[in-house]
Amino acid sequence: MGERFQIYLIKPTRYHDDGYPLQWWRSIVPSNSLACMAGIVEDALERGALGDVEADVHTLDEIHSKVDPKRIARDIERAGGKGFIGLVGVQSNQFPRTMEMAKEFRAAGLPVCIGGFHVSGCMSMLKELPPELVEAQELGISFFGGEAEDGRIDEVLQDALAGELKPIYDWLKDTPNIAGAPIPFLPREQVEHNTNGFSSFDLGRGCPFECSFCTIINVQGRKSRFRTADDLEKIIRVNAAEGITRFVLTDDNFARNRNWEVFADRLIELREQGFPIKLVIQVDTLAHRIPNFIEKCVKMGVDEIFVGLENVNADNLEAAKKRQNRVEEYREMFLLWKQHPVYIICGYIIGFPNDTYESIQRDIAVLKSELPIDSIYLNYLTPLPGSEDHKKMYEAGEWMDPDLNKYDLNHRVTHHAKMSDEEWERAYVDAHRSFYSWEHMETVIRRMAALGSNQKKMTVNRLTAYREAVRIAGVAKFESGYMRIYRRTQRRPGFPIENPLVFYPKYFAKNLFITVAVARTYVRLRRMMKRIITDPARFDYTDAAITNDRREVDILLTDTRASDRAAIRRQHREEAESAAA
């Protein structure tokens, strides 16, 4: 009597270099994996997957919420002793932290299942489980490979209730239909822990491209699958009822969604009905070729885009099988977006086989002068488990850093053929410093003002965050936040538990230092913005990046690497053929 099955869906964080779990008072990016699993589990309970058993579902994202395994175990015991721990969306860099939590839950006798890209990636690409997954299995920890829609979570919940989880639930070879699937949803109390009240959802999964560094194609598959426009409207209305209208659309590439226009029209209709929808989306470098794509994206509420630019060298892109990226079209593509008030963020990778310290700095200089990009998200080329790069290196026995905690794209985890470890790390630091120099940030603001964009607040906020997350906090912007939280007794094994008399003054002072440093940057950029936008001559500003000049495009190509001359010839040939046609 009164016993209730307790279901905990937890999205783990990773350990920072200081040994403490990376947590913030307010985080940046919401977890769509957690939102999807919350919707899937709630749907399973509504369908009666557990029969007459009553259950409570708890969602916790550790990037901004405290996860205390001992307290959770006590709460489950008080509720009758029946519980299930689902560790959701676990990436490779989060696996060490995940294992420490899982060990505590297992010690309390609770059933634990781990899902996410690390488990699914290893299962999909490697002939045998790597040592860390073998260790987890020896502790009685279960794995879920693949996606949990189509009622696949039912078996897991039923087995957990019976205390008989299977070692592996493998759905990798059978991707589910997501049209009409349970919608992703996080309760408002979770969303409020994200900056600006962002939530997230996805409309499509799978990717047709073959990038060798990507894990998505090997976990979600190359066959694209989509939700429906009615699913989208339900997502918007359910969230709007909670006061949530700002979203990150987590599709790896919205432009490759065959239903993009149907989705766009539905969102435009909802905005006309009074829903103040704002969206951040990811697109590829070919999206501008789709008729009306950019215009409709802006009308449906997009004011910020992320583009997987990856590099400005055709030879590097070819080596990574990122053949869809056409360097010769970069400026045209960005300028078409810049006809609208859209903030452009580009993912950029350093460490391709042809890179050297000097070439990386030269390429960043070319990118700054020739392309109207607002921010770059700088990454090391990383063989993530689940990617073709990782599979090849793993099977060849090449050195990869054994500490999975570093596989966050912001730590070097391999050696480079042409650079020493020190050179590669210095290249990363100097490339970031170069792009986010005061001189170049002023150029970004001048371009914004000259093009008539109204994104003043966003430009200042994003430049501040992208610059200082790496420079001061030592993390990427996407995993950063406001006001770091340190929990004294939650520290990675191997690091000492600090004395309270040392711990509290030390980390109070550190947070104070970071807050002051970030505030100084923000204030300086605000003053810079005010000076530029009040300048009567602001519309007279021009430079190569905001000039769609054929000669300037040729310079962009020849200033990077010799092999890009082939791209010039290819572009000129295609233009001649088009004119003839």
C-alpha cells in the first residue's frame, strides 16, 4: 500500500580539469536527450506499460542540478524501495562521471541503465566492447543502444520493476519511426535553469553525409526520419502553456529535412497567431541553394544559426569526407543569411592532417578578413567513439588519450603528424585569441551595424560568452553558464577532498574573479557597440567579407592552400556552364 515506482532520468555532466563536476547556477544548452526520454517514459506510463503500478518520473540535468545518489537511494527506499536509474544521453566525456554515479546507485541495489552516444557509438562501430563498458557490465550496469521510441522503453521499465534488467538492449540496427512519437518536453522548473529560458526539441534524425569525424551517422543512421507538422505544433503549444517559447532545434541539419518547408509554414502560422517563437537552428553550407529557405527560416523565428563550416581548406574537408562544404561558396552563403538579422556561429576544427601551426593561424586570419562570421566554436579534431576516425585508430592501435573525460572537443587527445603536442595546443589557444581579439570583435560589430542588423544585445552577449568561456573558464561556450557551482565532496577519484577552510574561500574568490573579468569584457563591448551604432557613418563601413566580389572569392581560396586552386577552376567552370544553360 502506498508504494510507488520511482523513475529517475539523469543527464550526467563531465568532470572539469579541477576534478569537480562541471555545474552552473544557469547553464547554456538544454539537453534534448533528457527532454526526449522524459516524453517517452511519460507516454509509456500513460499507455499502461507498468500495468496498475503507480510511478513518479524525476528529471535531473546535472549541468545545473545537484545529483546525490545516496539521497536518491533513500528517497526511493522511503517510497517503497522500487526504483530505476536511467543515465540519459551520456557522451564520451561524461562517461567517467556517469560511472562514479552508477557505482553508488548499484551499491544501493538499484537497477541502472546507461544510454547515449558513447554506449551506442562503441556498440555500433567496435567489434568488441571497450574496457570501460566491460567494467560497467561487471558491476551489473545495463546498456541501451539506439533510440527508445516505438515503445522500446517499455521492456526496460518492466525489467527494472522486476529487478531483472538485461545486460544490453540493442536497437541500433532498427531505427524507429518518430512521426507521431512522444514529444520532447521538460518541465518549467528544469527550463528555468537554462539561460534565457531555452528549451529544445528535434524534428529529424539521421544524416546522409559521410563526415569521418561524426558519430551521428553511425548512431542515428544515414536514413533521415522526421516528425510531423502536427507534432511540431503540439510541441510549441505544450511548451507555450508553460511560458516557454524559445528553443534550440537540435537537428544536426535542418536544411536536409525534406519537410522543412511544411515545418516553416506551420511555425509562421503559429507566430501570426501570437506565439512569440524564437529559434536557434543548425544548417549546412548548402542551405542557401534551397529556394526560399533562408527567408522562411527568418519568418518562422530563426535569429541565430550554427553552421558546420569546419575548415576553409578544400583539401582538409576532402580528407574528412566533408565534401558537401564548398569553400568557394562560403561568402555568398553567409551574405545571403546576412541580408537578415541573423547571428552566425560556425563550428571550426583544427588538426586536420595537412595543418601546421602556421597554416592554422593563416587560415584563421583569412576567415576573419574574408567571411562575415560572428562567432566561431573552435574544436580539436577528435576521434570520438562512434566515428569512423575512432574506429580506424582503435583498430590500428594508435595512441588516443585513455581519459575519456577529455573527449569534449576542447582537449587534445591524439598526436598530430605535423605538429608537436605543444604546437597543436598553442595553435588552438592562439587561434581562439586571434578571432576574439578586441580588434576583430570591433570588426564584427562594425559589420553588424553596416548591414543594418538589430542584433545588438545578442552580438554583445555572444561575443562575451564565446571569448570568456574558453579564455577564463576553460570550457567551450556550449558547456558554459553563469556562476560555477562547486560541491566540495563531489570530486573525481584521484583528487583530494579539500578542507572547508580552503575550499570555500578559494572558490568564492575564483567565481568573483571570473564574474569581474566577464563583466569588464561585457561593459567594454557594450560601449564599443554604442559608439559604433551611433556613428552617422556606420553604413559606409565595408570590407572584403561583406563584399560579394568574384575576385575576393578567388583570394579567399588562394590564400588558404594550393589545392584550393582546383576549387576555383571548378567554380568558374560551373558558372560558365550555368550561364550557357
